[in-house]
Amino acid sequence: MTNNSLGFDPAGRYTARATDVFEDRGMSHTGRARALLLALSLSFGTAAGAGAQERSVENGVSQFALANGMQVVVIPDHRAPIVTHMVWYKVGSADEPPGKSGIAHFFEHLMFKGTKNHKAGEFGAAIAAIGGSENAFTSYDYTAYHQTVEADALETMMTFEADRMRNLILTDEVIGPERDVILEERRSRVETSPDALLDEEKDATLYQNHPYRIPVIGWMHEIEQLNRADAVAFYDRYYAPNNAVLVVAGDVDEATVRRLADKTYGLVPRGPDLPPRVRPQEPEHNTRRTVTLKDARISVPSFGTSWLAPSYTTDSDGEAEALDILSEVLGGGTRSRIHQELVVRQGIASSAGAYYSGSLLDTTSFTVYGAPRGAATLEQIEAAVRAEVAKIVKDGVTADEVEKAKTRFLRSVIFARDSQSSMANIYGATLATGGTIADIDEWPDRIKAVTAEQVRAVAAKYLDYDRSVTGYLLPADQAPN
């Protein structure tokens, strides 16, 4: 398991939205890391057909499809003799059958077990022997497995990964102990964390009908009931080449990847055709709701208010780009309005800001948050944040603010492009949620086109406190608001 610095939002609170992932055989909450969140905000658009072939004129990225329907993306980067090899399956926790929460993450763990051709642990040992690294993660909309190794080992990675796509040995002796591991993960990472528990309750309140209301790791009582039949059914339905995207970034070329992919993944039979990913959608929200958790382990109270908002996938008229710029101007960093007013000028907040998670396949959320400093109260912080929201709704933002926010956004994407793994994540997440290479190339121009009036308009349309959910995390002896 990789537990990196991407795990919490700027308030230090666990985030449970679009970039919420559970990694490898441990759980890592991936939250609002700036470059990655901007990169994953590229997940939108219309899917390329099974036989489609695209090429990014800008950076030499190419895409093709194998005869069995597997999409392949090649991202050349010849600065070092290494490759990042990723397989993205177009299934996440939001695709789970009712009553089977956690099966997507559970199955991610099972993929590290033995197959008909390799014993459990053999894949990992082969990677370790050459000094490589591996991991995996499950999110709401996809599950991905990845390795970073020397370029000469690419065929070996493909061989192992293609093998476990269809040849896992799933017995009760394998299922039972691994289910116990998942249950212990939930106890140690969620049940013992007030932040995580509050965010689960907040999500379950924000989403009244959509499966995003269910945590990626699943509910404890449903994880306990997961069994071999559930695992086999999930495997047979979703783990097939025509439901997967292969991304190879690094010291490679298209011809080599095509040859090796045909030799390995190309031998895996096509799986059943899956219907469109149509999920239950949200009804109209017309109430303000609050969720409060008091816990003796909390010394500094905090709050977070969220609203439903369109994602890049569900948006049709540029609102997602405007929401991204709004999040940056309002609370995206040290130059944002909220930070400058509450942290710098008034000095009442230890942390405060805003973030928008645009990469979900379906309707997403926009959030503001804060925590007090010194003698300031949580009520003061929340009132001050609300005041900054109200100013934008009433008076809008300046053209200068918008231009500076665009510059910061685009610089972050440039920095992301300097990382082989970030690039692989950008393209994998985009294609796994129906996007294309063209979408990625065109995104900077759409950001550049956002106007100050569009930013004010999305703030007025979506940041309505009468349709919000606010979570309060309080010390045990503090009265709720």
C-alpha cells in the first residue's frame, strides 16, 4: 500500500469524493492533491469507438484497440529507460449490485492472489526482483492496477497482468481470509477515524439516491456477507479486455506496445458486452441538511459544506470549467479569497478553502470548509466563509482574478505532464470514464475561455445554502451549531 501525501484536503480532513481511492491491500484516501486533482478533472467527453484510433498532435500520444476490444494508450517519454504500465477497468464502487457494497475494492485485493499459471505473490516478487514498484486502487468509477519497471520488463508485466485478467483461482480458502483483511481495514481506517465517519455520513446525506452515497470500501455489515459467489460473478462480468484500458507511459513506442499487447492481452477472450453505465440519479434537492459528529479525540472543530454540481461528464455547456475556476478563486490556495480573508487578514482560521471534484462520471460536489484558530469559534469561521460565497454570488469576480486562476491551473497541468505516472493517470482516468485523447488536448483551451460572468453564474446557480449539506466535527463537550 502506498500512503502518500495526497490523502487529505487542505483542512487536513479526509476527503471522500471523486479522487477517493483505496490502494492495494491497504487503504489510502487520495484527496485534493493539486496537480492530480487538476489532471483527473480531465475525465469527460464521448467514448471513442472500439476500433477508434487517435493521436495527440501535441505530444505524440496514440490510442488503438485490440481485436478483443481492449483500448490501448501509448505515452512516449524517453527521458529514462523506465515504463509505467497500467490497466484500468471500467468498474468502481458505484457499479456494485445493491447490497454488495465493497465488492469492487474487495476484488482489487483478490487480484493479488494466485492464478492457474502463477502462485500468489509471484507477480510481486518478479517486480521486486528488478527494483520496480506496483500498486492498485479502487474508486467510484474505475479500478486500476499499475507497475513501474525498467523498459525491458514491459512484456513480463503484460504477461502477468493478462494472466490475472481471467485466470484467478477463487476458492473459499482464498475469499475468507481476504475478506477478514478488508474488515480490518475498515475498522482501522474508518471506524477509528472521526473524520472518515463524518464524511461517510455527509456523503450519505448529500447523495439521496445515487450510489456515490455509499463508501468505496463498503459498509461493514455488507462486507461481512461478501462471498465466493459474489466475487466470481463480479469477475466474470467486469474483468475482460473489452471493459479495460491499457496505458503504457515511458520509454516505449506505439509499434512495440502494439506488438506486445497483441502477444499478451490479445490472447484473452472478449468478455460479455456490458450495457451503458446508467445509474440511479439524484432527485431535486430543496432542503438544507446538517450532520454532526462529536468525538473526544477532536480538539479543533471543523466544518465542511457541500453542494451537488455537474461533473465534466454530466456538464454540457462549460459549467464544469467555470466551477474549476470558481474553486480556485474562492478557496483553491494561498491566493484565494477565503484564505486571504480568514487566514491572512482576520487570522481566525487555521485552515479554510474550497474544492471542486470534477472527475466523477456522474453528478459531483463543490465544497467549502474551515477550522478556527486561537480564540475564534467555528461559528465565526462558517459565517466568514459564507460571506465570501455571498460576495461572489452577488458581485461576481474580477477579470484579473479569473486570469490568475487560469494561469495557476494551467501551470499545474504542465507540472503534471512532467511526471510519467501523472500522465498515465490523466489518460487512464479520462478514457475509463468515457473521454478521449482529444478531450485532454482541448481542455486547456476551454479553461482559457472561462469568463468572470460564467464564474459568477455557476456560483449563483449551485452554491445555494438552502440546498446544501454541512458536516460539523466537534469535540465531545462542544454544543452543536
